[in-house]
Amino acid sequence: HTLHARQRRAPVRVGSFRIRFLPTPREIERRRAWSLGTRQVPRATRQLVVTGPERTLVEGLRRPELVGGLDEFLDSVTGLSLLDFDLLERVLAVYGEKSLWAATGWLTEKLTETWLTPRKFLDRCRRHRPRQNQYLLRNARGGKLVRPWRLILPEHLLGGGGEGASNR
């Protein structure tokens, strides 16, 4: 398990869990957007600040190795309830990474029926996608290109090739 912390902290063991404290993402820190996409959840006698579904979605696509890997992450996000697409767009704007816009666009388009993704949100994601093809997973090689998103994904995520996929 991981947590963001504004100050360096050593890992903590709670039962069988090891909790690592990660620095707050640079863009969140730089823009002082600490509370963007967060919620408060009561736990015992305290209020915990947790990322809501929109920020969790973006941060999981940004660093899938911290959320159990891409496959596990994609399986778990299908269970998210409806998203606030205006908030999701604000989170993406803070990070300002074109590959995140593309990955989020691809995923929200793929799950349009589940999340009722608005067409205008997908259009805005397309406007911010990278100019050149990029891998979803850093340091990955191989995969298939999803042309509309200029995103190269592991082949197994696209099943039989899927719309907009081509061999790379």
C-alpha cells in the first residue's frame, strides 16, 4: 500500500501490510493542488484524506506499478461508480501529461457504457493527446497502436485487435 506524504517518512508495518509513503506528485505539489480530487473518510477517531475515483484513475494510469500493475488496476477501475468528468479534466490539466490525456481518453471511451462518458470529454482528451505515438507503459516494447489515441498498449488489453488497433 502507498500513501502520499509531503514530508519524507519511513515505511510503516500495520499487521501484514507494509505502507510506503511517497512524495506528493511534483505537479500536484508545484500547483499546490493537494486537495484536488480528494475526499475525507472517517476512520476511527480521525478523518483520512483519500483520493477520489477521478484522481485515483489518473494516478493509477500514471504509475500502474504502484497499484498492483496495469492489469489489476484496469480490472479494479471497472468497478468505479460514475465519474465527475469536469473534475477528471481538472486533474488531467494539473498533471499536464499528454500521455495521461490519451490513456484516460482510451479507458473512458472503452468504458463509456459503464461510466456514461460524455462525447465532449473524449473530444477534449483527443485535443490534448500526444502528437506522436507513445507507450502506455514506460519502458515497454511491442504492443498494438490504438491510432485514435496515439497510444501503444499491451496486445492482451485489446483482445482480438479491437477498433483502431494496428500492429506495431
